[in-house]
Amino acid sequence: MNPTLYPAKICLRTAYLLTALLTLWLLSTRGSTQSQKSDFKAWGLETLKHIEEDYALPNSALYADEWKRGQKPEGSPAFMWGAGVQLSALTAATRIQPQVYKERLKRFVSALEVYWTLGDNNIGGYDVLPHPKPLDRYYDDNMWVGLALVEAYEVTKDKAYRDKAEAVFAFILTVEDDKLGGGIYWKEKEKTSKNTCSNAPAMVLALRLFQVTHKQDYMDAAKRLYDWTNAHLQAPDGLFWDNIRVDGTIEKTKWSYNTALMLRANCLFYSLTHEKPYYEEAERIARSAASYWVKVETGAIADDGAFAHLLAEAFLAVSEMDGKTYWRGLVDKALTHLYTHLKDEDGHYSEHWNRLPTKPHDKVGLLSQASVARAFLRASLK
């Protein structure tokens, strides 16, 4: 043997060994991820089953707002926020099992027409509850439905859903004005503040509509709202404050869903424009959000589920954008903690994703359970 070749052979063998170990690790990680996604699918479908049993109103395609122990689903239909999140859970389920959920999705969208009403401006939008009643329309409520309608269009190819999502966005733009230099108000009848929860999902809806219609007006609107929200409502750490009042006072509470939708907006902008600043901003916001809301010891997202499920979805968007498994891992751990520790014996989840239930719930809102279903089902998708 040539002694000068011996070190080279050792290095070569070491390289082969490292390559083999890396391959085995990647395969085991891939298998683990696929297994985890399978779990999320099962958990999400299980949660939807409970929702149908506990909230579906008799002789209607709508859902009750609350489950109460010992009572059958009855009373008024859910508030629009909960109905909108439930719609997003059904669109995700339809992607997974179209033969099971497609007709349920269609019936629910049709049933939501009882919320649709013309305002004083003769422009339609979803009200907080079905009519007849005094007008009370929230712009953020409409955007949750609008985003779900874009997904409904994608999974059914029914252009009526895309058209309805466009009508929702037209309603939203009626409230954009020059006070504070632009932006979208939160509530139609009380134009006292412009909130991140109305502006961030508005730009995401605009970008999603651009994806399915290719109309430049939607991209232009998204950029306009993006610039305004960053200028008026972004904190120095990259996260987002709640709102700015018309007198210029800023309410500096930070809710995870506000940051989540701005995070998704940056991911969408990057996917559509390939401009690096959006990529870099998404990474910066994601790091700050993880530090602020994710509990290291448990992986829990420390916020109400109505907000937290949107942050989980945003982390998945970042993972899909940059290919890093770290963000996917955060979601996997948070949702596993949710399933393992935050479900009571009736199959209901805590409203807050970092607070253990001390006893079974006597009443539970649709919004909190639909948020869980959406989170599990979204995490089960590619």
C-alpha cells in the first residue's frame, strides 16, 4: 500500500460514512414529517367531526355560536368571525377529502348569504349576524371570509366563490380614505381606528386575488396597504401594534394574528415578485414572533387560538418560502402540545393555547374549535 494514499482513503471513507448518516437522518426526518402530517390530518378531521356534532344547527347549514353542556345545538347562528374560521377549516378539509367535504362546503357558503347585506352605500358585505337586525359590519370579519372564499374557488373551481371574494374586497376598499394618510378602518359604523387586523388581511386578500385573477389593481392595493401599515403600526422589533386611532394615538398591544398576517403578506410578496427585501423582512418578523409568542419549554404559542392558529399558518408560509425546517418544527411542536395537553374529555380545546384546562368546559365557542381544526388541517397539507 502506498502510505501517501492512506490518509486520503480515511478521508474518503469518512466522507462516505457521513453521507450515509446524513441520508439516513434525512429519510428518518422525512418519515417523521409525513407521520406528523398524517397525525394532523386525523386530528383535524376528528375536530371537524366534533364541530358537526356539537354546533351544526338543525334544518340549516349554519352553525351555533356556542356548545353548552347538556343542550343540543340551538339559538342564533355563529358570529361572522367564527363562521369565517369554520369556512377556512372546511376549505382545508375539502383539499384533503373532497368527496366528503365538498358538498358541505358548498352548503355552508350558500347558507352564509343570510349574513350578506347592503349598507347605506348600497354595497354588499357580510354582517356580524344574519338579518333582520341593525347594520353592524366589521371589515376584518369580511376578510376572513374573503380569504376562505379564494380557497373555496381553488378547491372547487367554482368561479362564483372568486367573484364573491372580489365583492368582499370591493366592500373593504370603500372605507379606505386619506385620514392618517390611508389605511382601512376596523368597523363600518365607528370609524375611530385603523387596525392591523383590518389592514394586514386586506393586503393578503388582495395578493390572493391577484394570484387567481392577475388583475394589477389588486397588487397595487396590496402594496399601498403594506406601505401604510408598516409606516403606522409596526413596532421597532418587527412585530405589529393593534391600531392607530384617528387622533394619532397608537394602541400598542401585540396580538399574534396581526403579526401573522403581515408575515404572510411578506411571503406572498416574495413569491410573486422575488424581491429580496420581502424575504428578509419575513425572516426578521418570524424570528421576532417566535421569540415573543413561542414558549421554549413546551412549544406552545402563547395566545388565544383565534389568533395563534394564524401565526402557526404564517410560520408554515415562511418554511415554504425559505425551505427551512425550523419553522415547520415550531408548528409541529405547538400543535402536538395542543393535542396532547389542551383537550378536555369532551374533545374540546382550550381557547388559549398555553393554558391547561382545569376541568371540562361547560360551554365552548365555535371560534376556538374551528381555529384548532384549521390549524391541524393546514399543517397536514404540503
